[in-house]
Amino acid sequence: MVTGLQLVLAGAALGNGNRGVEALARSVADSVERERPGSLLTILDDGWGLRKMPDARYGTTVVELAGVRRSRRWHRPESWAQVRVAQTLAPRRNHVARRITTADAVLDLSAGDSFTDLYGPARLATVSAPKHAAVRAGRPLVLLPQTYGPFTTAVGRHHAERLVRSAALAYARDAWSFAQLCELAGPDADATRIRQGVDVAFALEPRRPCPEVSDRLDEVTQGLTAGINVSGLLHDAAGQARFGLVGNYLDTMMALVRRLLADGAHVVFVPHVHEVNGVGESDIAAIDAIRARLEPTEATRVTLLSPGLDAAELKWCISQLDWFAGSRMHATIAALSTLTPAAAFAYSDKTRGVFETCGMGRHVVDARTVAGQPAVEQLLDLFRRRETTRRELAASAPVTIEGARLQLTAVLDAVAQWRDHAHPVGSIA
């Protein structure tokens, strides 16, 4: 029996190999468990049917997974086309339609940065599907802190405007995104519905992994350590061209690793996205490409963290390091939110915006404007100033971390009020 809230979480699946997206989902689930015990949280993913969470991390909160996707097999219950039909004819006969129809609210994260047409119309349609479903069901849609845009087409922008204006609440995760959100909402938007927040992954609690991993890391961290995340999204020419990077991304990261080793650091490679078989956007493939180029004497002074670690375990590992640099934004958030000096070799504006939320904007090196030795020198300078950065983080980051927690509490409080009274709707039904 559900004694708390009934919630649907979209755009932040578990178990897909992306630890950044997992960090978003876990942060929400942890908050529901802490603030609203006895709740039912249904997390949409691309699996099959309705399934109970495979781990026992949550006590009073029931966390379940519901498979749904855009599919040519429109007759399957996991197809968004089938969900739409079911919402009209018989919601209770479809597991996703049933959960959305009875939800106190649909919480949406768009994987943090996917509410854009930058990745094409198909991706935007997939990200938008649960938002449309919430609006069709007349349930409150809450856009949790995320990036909005960029939108490169008039069609994509109009689509986003309609959804933003349909939301009961909409949060942006940084100042740049908030400006985009305000534009999408329009000049007549209710200012109480449009809010600036911070990435919810700042609220994720780190968790010590198994002794096999933690004991090895304890041994390594007896000396100077530098963590490195190499993004599989950027390791080939196609990825570099897609985001407008200058120079060769892998060459730059290779040079950085060598300079860190020369400075006496033990390098810990931190994969944050790991796809099956290490293909696609897997960080493992990118890391392996660098490790293969190391000299034997260099290879003895590097460690690769297991790709099987979950987001909370990776966050604990990162917290043990002296410095961290990476291109996966949520890997760097894991550092910032544990007061670990961090730098980003970034490929998008979203990273600078997130770093600026805790006063660390100058620790972002833009891979679209600098590469090779100039980039390495900037990153190495940040590495050498890590202790100063640690003190600065100790003063600034706790405010951001607490803000991430408080905004989730505010959302859950609002949903509870809507459950007991009439919920707000946006300007477009």
C-alpha cells in the first residue's frame, strides 16, 4: 500500500551504463526515500514491462522500473505509440499509461542535457514523449534541473516552448540554462513556476565500494593521485567534429596524462560511461586507446577503476583523489560535490554553467577553442594549484550541495500539496 507519493521519473534511467544519468536518478530516489517514506517511484527505462528494483537499497520506498521506448513495434506495450492509444482508450491496460495516469506528478530530467534538437529530431521526440504523456494525462509535469537547448530549428524550439509552458514547475541547473528557460517560457510566464536550481547529482551520497576496489585505492592514495576521465563521446574524429573540437582530443589527454606522471602523480582512470562490449560512446574504449600508448614504466603508475562500479561508488573513489580532470560533466560534479579539486576539458557550455554554480568557472578549459600543449598547460596549472582550489571549494561547494537537496525537498512538498488540492497547469494544455 502506498502511503506517500506516487511519482514517475523520466529521463534518468538506471542500468544503462551512463553513471551521470544514474547519479541523477539515484539522487531523486534517495530524496524520495528520505523525505517521503512509503512512496512509489516508477523510473522509466528502455527495458521490458514493469519490474521491481533489483537491489534492496531503499526501505520504505518502492522503486520500480517501467520499460518504454519509441519503437516501430507500435503494438508492444513498451511503445510510446501504444501508451498514447492506451491513455485514450484504457490506461489501466498499459503499465506506463497506468502509472502516469495515477501519478501525483511526473518528474522529468531529460538525461540532464538532452532537451535539445542538437542530437536530431528522433532524440528530441524520445526525450519529449514522457512530457507529452504527462500533459495528456492531466498530471503535473515537473522539469527538474536540466539544460535547455540549444535549439537549432524553429520546429524544435516551438516544440520545446509548448512543453515548458505546460509544466507545473521548470528548473534550470545553471544561469545559462535559466536564461534559455526564461526565453522558452515567454514574457507572460508565471515567475513562480520558472526557477533556477542546480544539478541534482550534487546531492548524491558517495558510497564506499567493495574491499577489492577500496583497498586498492587506499593503497594508491598513499601518494599523490590525479583522476582522469576520458570521454568515449570524443575519442574519434566524428565525435570531435560533432562538437566542434579543435585539435585531437586523445592526443591532448595523452599529453596531460604524461605530464601528470612526470609531476609525480599516480593516474587513476575513471570511466563514467560504459556500454556493453565497450563500444559506442564507452569511456573504456577511449581509456584503452591511451593506455596502449603508455611506456611500460608509465603503465605501472596508472590504475583503471572497474566499469562495474555504480555512480555512488565512483563518487566515493573520486573523493579520495588529490585532483580530478575529465570531460564527462557528471564525473566532474562527483569531484566538486565531494570538495575534490577538479577541472573540466569541456565540449559544451553546460559544463561551465555547472562549474559556475560553485564558483569554479575558471577551472573549465574549452576543448572547442584550445587543444594540445596550450590546453595541457592550463590543466597542469590547475593541478598545481589544487590545494588553493580545495580551500575555495570548502567555502563555496557546500552551499551548492545543500541547494541540490533543498530543491528536491521543495519539489516533493509541492507535489504533496497538489495531491491534496488542485495542481497547477501551464499556459498550454
